[in-house]
Amino acid sequence: MIGVMRKHLFIPHLIAIGLLANPLSTTLHAQAARVRARALGVAPGIFTPGAQNAITDVAGVLVGHATVIAGDSIHTGVTAILPHAGNMFFDRVPAAVFVGNAFGKLVGATQLKELGELETPILLTCTLCVWRAADALTGELLSLPGMEKVGSINPVVGETNDGTLNAIRSRSISPADVHLALTSASSGPVAEGSVGAGAGTIAFEWKGGIGTSSRVLPAALGGWTVGVLVQSNFGGVLQVMGAPVGRELGRYAYKDFVQHERGDGSIMMVVATDAPLSDRNLERLAARAMMGVARTGSSASNGSGDYVISFSTAEQVRRRMTPSGGRSQSAGPPLRASSELSNDDMSPLFQAVIEATEEAIYNSLFMATPVTSHGRTVPAIPLDSVRQILKKYNVTDR
């Protein structure tokens, strides 16, 4: 399966997870040589990942990518995260937004925060593409059966700025790209690195991209799963499990006290869980993801847009609508019954999301491949050197 070739090269979700059969993309072929964090002995925290060590370990969650590559200047894309495979407008999930630093464009954030629910999938893309992606997502949903009378919809689209490696002013995202990201979305392994919305991103001065990880709590702590997906495009002083990798490799913010390299950029984080949480506790969970970012060496600089979107897939906290777009009617105002986790039970989930966020960022770096654009190559972080640094600081013996 190669995807659809028109103006751009589309890389569907299933191509970049190891079934690489696309002779047109040598960059993606190189991904076979990359490994995830755990292959280097990097296993943050105490809890165990799910089967895929991905956000899709949360049952029902789907992820799809459309990677857009054209000529030597366009490297961008769309990544879609679906909390479930149904019509989200009628079967909404509780959700929250946490803003670490608001230097960014998160379409749909105000209504999400006000109502505490998602009524569309989440899309990630490039900074100047958010409005095109949002319009295309709206069109996709309005065309679904039963949506004929819907007069308002709140698409949620986040971004990071990939302008160093992408001709960002061309705004090279089309409705076809959004359609591909949505329709290729699946459960199971998730393509990471220089794919989808991570095709042109840079993190810690190395090639960044898409990364994901998960944690499953033991039964005694609820047995819940937490999954995280990141679009990494930020900076700082990279550390891996405490080892000063950025300093050892000579790439880090404020090196030689230069003002123009301040660790700017952005990171989008999406947190999914099957724990039955209210939007209030989902916001608390999202806030802890920022601690995972901090562990990797970010200072959330002035120029970094750092956002977390979190949601729960649990059936008992779903918010279902009637096909007319209104809430189910009864003899009086309808009451919504739900069973949700208490505040006292949140702490293990906080630990899990910190661990999964940290590892997802490492995966976004370790799985990324070099990209050349406008005559400039942003290299992938050298994994052999990382191994040696981790050994030097007794992080791993691999």
C-alpha cells in the first residue's frame, strides 16, 4: 500500500509502522534503522506500558496520519486522534485542555474548556494549516448520516510550527489530507517520528515528530490505561532519564549564552484514558503531562506553545445527543447520570501520565529520521551516541 499520489505524497498510518514499501521516500525507508526508547533501555517510571506502548492501548482510540511531501520544501501533514469509531457529535466524550504556555493556535479550545467535552476527533497539523484542517474536519462530519440538521460544530485542531523544514506559507494541507488521516485511523501500532503532523518538526535541535507511549495501572490501583501522543517541536536542554544528552552532544538552548537559541517551539500532547473521569479531573490529569515534558529538559520558553488535550473513553461518562443535535428530552430537564473516579483515586493516573509523556517525547526523537528542506538538513539524534551517554551516566548498560 503506497497511498495516493497527486500533488503530495500521502503516507497512510499502516505504511510507516514497519511495512515500509514506498520507493518514493528514502527518508521513510531510513526509519527502519531507528528504535524506540525501550530498545535503548530507556523505560521511565514504575508502571508497565500496554501491548503497543501507544495511545491506542486505550481501547477504542484510533490514530491516523497523512504525510504531505512535495519537492524539496514541503514537509508537513495531519495526524488524527479519534476517541472512538462512532459519530462523536452524537456520542461525545468528556475532555479538558491544559495550557502550559499559550503561544499557539488551538482551534476549538474555548468551547472545549467551557463544556468539558469533545464532539469531533482531534487533528494535529502545522501552524498555518489549522484553519484549513478545521474547515475540512467540519465538512467531513457534516456530511455524515444524521448530521443534516446540525447547525454548529466545534472542530478541535492543534498545531506546531514546522516552518524551518516546511514551506509553511503554502499551507499545503487539503481536505483530501484530512480525509486520509481520518479514514486511515486504526488501533494497534502507531507510526512515529517524521510522519503526519511530525513530518517537519524539530525538537531539541534534532528532528522531532510524533511519539506515543502508554501505562497500565495494576489491578490494585484500578487497572486503568493512560496513553499519550505528542507532536514534538520544542527545545531546551535535553536530558534522557536524567542523563545530560543535550550537553554531551553539544546541542542545547543558550549554548555559549546565545540569545537567539532559547528552546522555542511548541509541543502538542493528547492524553487518553479509559478511567471514568469528569472533565474537571481530566484537566488535572492533563496538567501533570507538563511534568513529563519538564523531565525531558524543556523550560516551556516564551515562544513555545505547550498544550495538553485529555479525554476519557469510559462508557459511563459519555455524553450522548439525539440525532437532531439536542439533548434527549423527557418530562422535565434531563438529568445525566454517570459514575466517575474520585479525587483520591487520581494520584496513580498522575504518575502514569507523567511517565507516558516523558517516554512519548523520547520516542518522537528516537524514531525521527533526517529531513532536508531548502538546502538544510536537520539530522536525527544519533542513537549510538545516545547509547554511550546513557552508559556513561549509568542510565542503562545496553
